Amino acid sequence: MKNETVYMDYNGTTPVAPEVQEKIAFVLRESWGNPSSSHSAGISARSELDKARELVAAAVNAEPHEIIFTSGGTESNNTVLLGVGPAISRGRHLVVSRIEHPSVMNPAIHLMEQGWDVTFADVDSQGVVDLEGIRRAIRPDTALVSVMLANNETGVIQPIREICQIAREHGVPVHADAAQAIGKMPVDVRELGVDYLTIAGHKLYAPKGIGALFVKKDAPWGNLMYGAGQENGMRPGTEPVPVAAGLGCACSLVTTDLDDQVVRLTALRERLWSLIHEASGGSAVRFGDPDNVICNTLLVSFPGRIGNEILARCPALMASTGAACHDRQVAVSHVLAAMGVDKERALGAVRLTLGRYTTEQDIERAVVMIKAAL
């Protein structure tokens, strides 16, 4: 990355950490075999895969056998909604929040097209899912509740533990998309009480194309794909051992110094907000309760401006105007719309997300660029 650029799109993707790069390179050289083979090359690959599974499991307080490797967050989410959901015999009703990532929202819409009923739970003005709305939404035929742990645009943390308690009263399993949460807040599947949890490698300094899905022991299951018996028969296809090892390394990396990073990034985020607010003459607004967002995320708006146009004037500042997976058209974010944000403020939104390699100097340079653009 060139020195003159400032990267503030860590919720879009993260650079692959040097430690992760080294681990992947090592496995590519030394453990290139098929982990299903019984000869020495296969045994070496299986050993690396087992280690990776243990590291991913440890990051969320799961058991290794509860971790399934996937190609990323989108596959993990689709597997739960389109594979597991229809396999649950309770019925054909799904509950999701209105602020879900497209990899949950679009499978939910697909199920609607297949005859399912889907209830989209509302959020309040701070972007927090309404617990009473979840309670009212659950019916005798509800197969699954799916709510993300931390929103990719606002960074707002959702009350997953409370949602799980409500769902448990009715015997309904819960899925949480934790793609944006790992490495930015403590994530413990036992404390949360979830049945399924999504992990995305490229959001936590591993490569793209690798992810994982936590599946609680004895949780309902239905395959999305069919093939050989890899991943205990739950996800076919020869396992991508090098990048799985990279994911394990990344999970260990982001959880080892989690407390220190949370403190550091929170301080940088608040410094960034203070300087932006000052540079805008007090007109900038921020979304989400700062005490209830992941440490790295700042979603701000410059009312009367267009977020895309602001960033276009800051070519050296790499940031986003909303969810990275959305198209490039100027449109109101569905997350901000669900929060009741008016069009003027929604169109002026800019998402600035920090990470392990963000410095104080990056903060200051970003504000200089934004001030000049304004």
C-alpha cells in the first residue's frame, strides 16, 4: 500500500496479516497433500487442518468438532438459511432483522419466493433490533431466527444473548452472522447461546475465500451442497488446507491481543469523530450509540452532501459510503432506512472503519482530506 494513502475500509476487507501470510506459505510448501489421504502427505495436511479447526474454535469458545470450514461468510449464511432452515421440521417461517447483510437478506427473499413466510424484525433509531418485535414475530411454525451480531455499516452490536433466550422459550434455533464481530469484541458462543454462528476470514486478516460456520452439537442440520464426506459430511469438497490454516492463525492473532486492540481502536475512533465534527463546523452527525458499537466503526453523515462525492474528492482516502457488498449507485442504505434516517442524512453517510494497522497519523491525514473535500 502506498504511503500517501489512508486505508479506512476494514469492514470491507482487511489486509492479510504478515503472520497469516507466512503460515499459508509454510503449509503450501510443507503440507500440500489431500487431508483425506492416508499417506504421509495427507497426514501432514490433516494435522494442519486439525490445528486450524482448534484455533478457530478457541476464538469463539466452541469445540473443534463444532466448526465447519466454508468458502466465507456468504456461504456460511446461505448454508444456514437455505440448507438448515428447510430441514427444520417446525415449519416454513423465518425471522430476520431489517439490517442484515445481503448474504442473509437475499436468501430470506429467495425463501419467500419458495412459499415461506418471512418476518423482518424492526430496529430502533440507534439500529438495535427490537426484542419485543422478535418475541411477537416467533410463531409455532418458526424454523429459525437469524440476526447479525454486529452490523457491517453502523457497527451497532445486537442483543443476541437476549434474542437467544426469547427463541429458546419457543424451541427455535438462532443463527448469528458474526463476520464483523470477531477480533473487534469478545465472541463466546456459549455465553451468546447461539446454535449457528458465521465467521468470515477476510474480515479478520485472513484471505478471501475462507470462512467457517459454528454449528452447536445436536443443532438441526441440512446440507446445502452434496458430495463426499469432508467436514463430517456437512460440507463436501476437498478442504483448502493452506487458507484454513491461515484462518486459524488469524483467529489466534486477533483474539490474543483483543483487549488491547479494543482500547486502542476505540480511542482512535473517538479521536477521529472529534476531529471530523470540528472540521465540519459541528454539522456532521454520527449513527449508533458509541457505547454499543464495535471498536473500529464510525458511520458519520454530512447532511446536504453526498457521501460518494466527498470520497471522490479524497482519492487517497479508502473508505466506504455503506456496506462494501452493495453496488456503487447512490441510494439510501437499507440499514439507515430501517433506522428511520431521513434521505438527506442517509445520502451524506460515510463509513470509516479502522484496524490493526491504523495509526494516529492516519487519523489526522484522513481528517485533513475530508476537511478539504468539504
